[in-house]
Amino acid sequence: MKRCILVILDGLGDEFIPDLKGTPLEYINEKLETLNYMVKNGIGGLHYPFKPGIPMSSDTAHLTLFGYDISREYSGRGYFEALGANVEIRDGDVALRFNFATVREDNGKLIIEDRRAGRISTEDSKILAKDLQQALLDAGLPVVVKNTTEHRGILIIRPEKNELSWKITDTDPHEINEPILKSQPFEGLSPDEHKAAQVTANTLNEVTKIAYKVLSEHELNKLREKKGLPKANAILARGAGKAVRLTSFKEKWGFKPAYVAAGALYKGVARGVGMDEIKVEGATGTVNTNLEAKVQGVIRALERGYDFVFLHIKAVDNLSHDMKPLEKAEFIAKIDKALKPLRELDDVVITVTGDHSTSSLRGRHIGMPVPILMWSDRIRRDRAERFYEDELVTKGGLGFIDGINIIPLMMDIADRVMEYGLRPSPKPVFYIGATGEPLKI
Amino acid sequence: MKRCILVILDGLGDEFIPDLKGTPLEYINEKLETLNYMVKNGIGGLHYPFKPGIPMSSDTAHLTLFGYDISREYSGRGYFEALGANVEIRDGDVALRFNFATVREDNGKLIIEDRRAGRISTEDSKILAKDLQQALLDAGLPVVVKNTTEHRGILIIRPEKNELSWKITDTDPHEINEPILKSQPFEGLSPDEHKAAQVTANTLNEVTKIAYKVLSEHELNKLREKKGLPKANAILARGAGKAVRLTSFKEKWGFKPAYVAAGALYKGVARGVGMDEIKVEGATGTVNTNLEAKVQGVIRALERGYDFVFLHIKAVDNLSHDMKPLEKAEFIAKIDKALKPLRELDDVVITVTGDHSTSSLRGRHIGMPVPILMWSDRIRRDRAERFYEDELVTKGGLGFIDGINIIPLMMDIADRVMEYGLRPSPKPVFYIGATGEPLKI
């Protein structure tokens, strides 16, 4: 049985960029020594993370890539955000991500001017969050407010007399010059669920109103105004989610899993499925992250006995959102260099892919298929010799697969999976080693 | 409308074999006159039998290739094993395949030393099975024990007061040096189903204990020990299955189907879906099988009015399990020669593929896609000119398909399928000729 390494370059895969005469991956391809080596001596293809044409959020995409059926097993992003930010979330809670934002009042509506309040500093956010928390407690609202980094924060709503539901809409309209929205229950809920969602939405709406009042009058915002900084006078909430107990990655696939990631959401998803963290100095989730140290973290994890390691590199996506295709390409080349030590590992199956494609012309996630390679010392090979979209379309021996099939394919190459139909265990698992109890005579 | 021939080379498709500088199919490709002719004048591709990365057992793979949805219509391998071995199985019965095996007692557990008791002879097995049957009857257990070939046998559990269920785990751990397992109900059954499964599992566990006692003390085993042969002192059961009434192949697709196969399991699956047997002298399911006679059997079936013939050739898989890639390649070349007369047939659609890929480096089924070709005198052609994995990846006009789509594709080429939406028949069938009752005026 081999160990498995899943390398996710967030937002890998792109569109035709006229200036580059191809995708970023295609443009930079000649410099990709490691990735080209791996696909040449391995097998490639493309995956639609969920369904063709559906641009995935990072949390749903990662869950799918980890083999979870998000159409059944997903219950909102807020849980993973809270987990990733080390904010305690209990059974029954509903958690949301929020931004400190700048709004103006217009005819009784709050119109958004800046969704991130000028990327307010973590120091300022901390002060505002603390005072907002106190005001909400004074108002008798059962909520927890925690800032995380810069404009980001987590809002936890706790149940009191009534149960809560995560099936409520965002107050964040996701666009500037739009009003903050009233949170509402999803349509089509059962009466009980509707009631729970209404209670939750009401609390969120109340929090949003109080936040505007408290923050507008806050001394710090007056100071910010004097300095010419945008006021952080509102909060925009999104991605309500409840604490869930997902089948752990270990129980599902039989691995002892670890992760190397810096972004809070990715840590949250990895923790949510029960992976252990490998801490790495200098991992930041930005272009300045210490790529070499992250790769050494993967190797250290294997040495410590983990047999599945998830390595997440975020900034490929950031550069796409910032619409910098050339910088995206160059950053991929940097990653390629950093990944080189992985080639020296024995008894591993390595997959390199993205969680979704991101267009660096449009600055958003897109539903186009994502390049993927699998490499091992014993594997079916194909004719693909270069790691970029078109080469994999025409020569990729995996063809077009669904994201949810990636882990089974890696396990198959790693000799970790039983034939379909064998059933030594009462549990519906299919990894080698899953057995029931011995017969006592 | 054309007749259809489905040729399954069991375990076709492989990995990169360093010594052969490619897969066995790629290595031997220049010698494949018939298969290359067919793909050059036809259309090729690859299929994932069930899902990418899932290595299929032969029974589930064949059912899928016959167009059955195993996630809904499968109820265990035992039924097909029993059918193939000509062991009577009645409604309500649960059937299991078993092996005579060699175990040692260790701390109340039975540790497996040889899963096939040194491939014990059919003669010896027959004696043991007969005496085991008697002992189980004496113990009042409602079971039938039949040996088939060598170490193989069928165990039928009959219902008495209580209903039975096939949803029980194997006692066979599928590995040596592991203990025989206690059979248990699958997790997640309804209370009624759990009860039925518990009754069935209890009987199997009782049989397993009695078998160890009776066989350990059997005179024949004492004799075997003297001769230096491993004792056949235990049975390992697996693949519990119940008698099912699958929609027949005829009813589902409108064919009058026949099969040419030697292996018991393949006969069982073909019988289970209602195909008629074409008996062929010298068909053995081994490398020594009479390939020419089997192909003549196919032609004879067409002459006798069958319009669908399933031809199964087993030894491609055996050579992969034995990790003999060169012999696998050479045997495929032998098959290629034998298939030549099929080129002379008129009005046929011929598909050649495998039920799953088997790695001849690892000696096991793998979840990689399987080469497929379809040939007819009137068909969309593609650029593929050679029948091997990479050629089909890069030039296969069918692309990557699921195993369950093979029969509809053949029927489409054969002009046997109605447009989606046409509905002259009350039944949910879609073959040409399916109609309801005439209107009386």
C-alpha cells in the first residue's frame, strides 16, 4: 500500500488569455519541470469538481475532492469558517462569516460603499468586535462576535428557547452599491424548519441593525474618518452553517490524514473531516507564503506516519481574483520548483490539481474543468507530457472525471481499495484492511 | 436491424509495464490484425465499468456491461455462483461461495494459512463436502454444501421459521494470516431486515464452527497431512446472495440472447439474465481453452437465430492475476487470430472490451478505464487505428463512457433502439419492436 499526497493549487485552470496566447498554465508550461515530469511519467486528465458549468466555492469544492457528496452532506460554509478560525462552535449553533464594511444610509436602506471597509486592520477590527459583542449582550442577543484577520470575522448564533436552522439567506448582497439585505428563511422548508430559520434570520437581522447603530457612533470610526479611512460601520454576513458531524476522512477511506494549509477556510474543511494539522512556519496563504517549508511539512507528515497528506496552496486563486494572469503563471512556476522534492519520495501516489478553475480575465471562479495529474512509480501512463489544459484534453488517460472520484482513483493506484462486492466489514467502506470481528470458536 | 456480439476479454487493460515499455495490449499491438482492423474501420474509446477508481468484481462488472444498475439491482454474488455451478437455489435461499482452506487455531481464533488448502483436488473436496453435509444435517442446520472444482464450493442456507437476508458479511477476510471473521448483518438495515440478516449470519457462523470441527478430525485430512499436503480444515464463505428475478435481458433490450462461456461465474450471470447457453467442446476458461471453437459457437448461435451473443474469454484475467504481462500479451494475440472469422459476418455489430482492467504488475483488478471498440459495416468511424489504451485515449471517437452505456450504444449502431420519448409500449423499454395492444375499432 502506498501513501497518498493531494496537492491543491487553488483556482488552477483558467481561460484563454489573449496577452498570453493561452491559459496561464499553458503560457508558463516550459518552465514546469516537476509537473511535466509527473504527468509524463504518470497519467493526466481534467475533472469537473461537481458538475460542468457550476463554479464551486472553495469549501464545497474541497469537500467534493475529499469524496463527500455535498448534495447530501453539506450544511453551510459557516461551520468550516468557524473551525478554521478557531472559534468554538457547539451543536445547535449557527455560524456565519462576516465582513466589517462601509455603508451609507439612503432612504432607510444601508447602501454598501466598501465591502471590506478599506481592508481595515486587524487591530481596529478587534476593538470594534469587542464593543459590538458587549452591545449585543446588553441587548440580550445570544450571539458571539469574533474578528479574525483584517475585515473578517465570525458570528455565532446560539439557540435559546427555540431551535435554529442554517437555511437562511445572506445579508451580504455580494456587490457594492447594493443595500444590505434582510436575512430570510430559504423557500420550501417544512413548517418546523421554517420556524427555526425565521428565528435565526430574525436574530441576524437584529444583530445587523444594532451593529450599524453601535459602529456608526463608535469613537474609532470617528477617528478613522478624520484619518480619511473608510468607516467600518456595518457588518455583512454570509454562508450560515451549522455544526455537523461528517463521517471522518479516516473512517471513510481508511487513511491517517494530515494537512498543510494556511487559509482559515481550508484549515476548517480539513479539521471538519478530521485531518491533523502540520504546522509550518511562514505559511501565509498569500504569494509570500513559504512554499519550500510547506513541501517540507508534507514530507515531515509522511515521516511521522501519516499516509494521506493534503497540501493546499492558496495564492494561485488570489492572483486570478486580482486578474493577474501573468503573475498567476509565474507563481505556478514557483510552486513547480518547490514541489520538486516530492519526486524523491518512495511509495507515494501524488495528485496535483485545483479545487476549481478561476478566470483571471473575469476575476471569478468558473465552471470549466480543472487540470489533474496522478503520478506514482507504478501506474498506467498516457501520452500527455505537459501539464496544461489542452494537452490533458487530447492526451489525458483519465479523461474527464468528477471531483468525487479523485480519492478512489488515488486509492486504486495506491493499492488501498477492495474489489467492489467484497464485504468483510459490516460498514459500507471499501478500503483494504476494513474488517469485522474474528469468529471465536 | 443488425445482430450484436459482445466479446469480453476478462481483465483487458493494464498499467505501464516497464519490461514491455507499455501495456500488454500496446506491446503486442502490431500483431493484432483483427482488433486493429475492427477499430480502424469502427470506433473506439474507453469505459469506466462503474465509477473511476473502483476495481470491479467480475459479476458486478458483467451485470453493469449488460446494462443493469448494480446500485439498485444487485443482491449478492452467491446467486450467480450457484447458478453457474448448477446448484439449485430457491426463492428465499441465501447462497455463498466458499473455499476449503487451511487454518491454525490461535487463542480461540482460526488464522488462515492457505486460502485454497493447497488447491485441493476436486476428488478430495467431494469427499469432504459430502461428510460436512452429513454433519450439518445431523446438527439440524438447514444448509446444502456442494463442492464444485478444486477448493471451490457453494453453500446454500434455506429459510426455516424465519426469513433470511443476503446482507451479511463474509467470513473470509480475503487475506492470509488474518482470522476467519464472524459473519454479521450489514450496518444500517431496517429492524426486520437486521433480524433476517442476524438469523442468516448465525447459521453461517454455526456452519463455520462445525466445519472446523468435522474437517479437523476428518480421516482424509490426516492422510493429507501424512502426504505433506495442507489440511482442508476450514471453510471461508463470501459473497452472500439471494435468488433474484432480474428483468431478463430479452425483456430489457428486446434481444434473443445466447452466451458462450466456460467459467462458472460468467455462466451464472448470463443465466441469471436469461441468456441461453451455447455449449462448446474444449471451452475451459483457461489459457488452454479452444478459442476457435468458441468463436464457431458464436457463429452457430447467430445461425440458430440468436441476435445477441455474449462471448467470454477468461484467461486474459488469469494471466494478469499471475503477473505474467508478456503471456497476457501473447494470449491476446492468440485471441485476435481466433476472432478473425467474425469479420466475415454480415449485419452484425461487434464490441470487444473487458469487464475491468487487471494489473499484471500487481495481480489484481484495478479501477482504470478499459479499452473498447465497436465495429460494424455501417458506423461512425474515428481516427483510432490501433487497439490499445493510449490510441483510444487520444483518438477514440466514443470518448470515456460508463459500462452501463455499452448495450445502448451497440443497439444504436444496430438500429434497434427507438428515439427517446417514443412510447408505443406500456413498459419502460426502448427497443424497436416494443409495442402495446392494437386498438380494436
